[in-house]
Amino acid sequence: MAEPSTTSTTVVSEESDPEHVKHITDFFNSVGVSSTIPENHSTTDFYSNIVGAHLKVHQIQRGHITCHLTVKPALANFYGGIHGGAVAALSERMAIGCARTVVGEDKEIFLGELSISYLSAAPKNAELIIDGSVVRSGRNLTVVAIEFKFKNSGKLACTSRATFYNTPISKL
């Protein structure tokens, strides 16, 4: 029986089946876990810049933003669909923009919760319409809903909901 390729710092329970451990480590190795990151990808906020570069703003209104996105290889996961991390980053960016359309500049906003429902895989080159709208905005709280829909069918790919806490900027 072949030993799994683990590092000297990997802790494996003695009760674990070695075949099961090998299967898991082989999966992690196949998707690039512990791979070396190329130097040109080690810059500050590199991933956010990739995500933001693919988002194209279509419409901005008070409490509502619509953007377009084409799923390019840089946003795809191992299986060829939009990466969950990209969806999360896009959701956060859209939600902040949406919240800012109703929360004045005299308040700081802090993301308190972000929930995402992945409903359908969006494959490479799929065109998506991303709609963000403020569900509720009060003195201390702003809630934004985001929908990722396929442009050609209108079918939902993902939904997300972000809750922001609004705090006044102190005047020291």
C-alpha cells in the first residue's frame, strides 16, 4: 500500500484508513494545494484586481446596481465553472457598491455577514448579469441582495445576501 504524500507537519490520525488519507491527499495535490505561487501573482490584492477587471458596470441607481460578467479562465475553478471564491469576491464588491448608493459618505460600513447560495454552475465563457439591490437600509444596518443570472436564459446561477453595519465616522 502506497503512503500518502503528506508533509512533515501534516497530522494524520492513527485511526484514519491510509487508503482514505491517500485519496484525500491525491485530490488536494490534483487541484494544486500547496503549489508554488508564481512571483508575479504574489502582489498585494492580486486576486481582487483579477475579479474586478472582469466586472462591467451597466447601470447604477439609488439602491440598485447591475453589472455584466463573462466567466473567463482566470475566474474558473478546477472543474471549469466560476470559482466560489470569485462569486464571494464579486458579491462583496457588488454589495459594497450597492450599500454606498444609499448610505451616506458620513458613515463607515462594515461587512458583518455574507451568505451565498450556489444554485447552478456557470461554465467558462458564460455571460452573467449580476443585479444588486438594497433590501433594507436603516440607521445602523444595511442589507443587500445579489443575484447572478445567465444572460441568455435568465436562470439563477447564484444568490447572495450581505449585511453591513453602519457606524458614524468619529470626529476627533
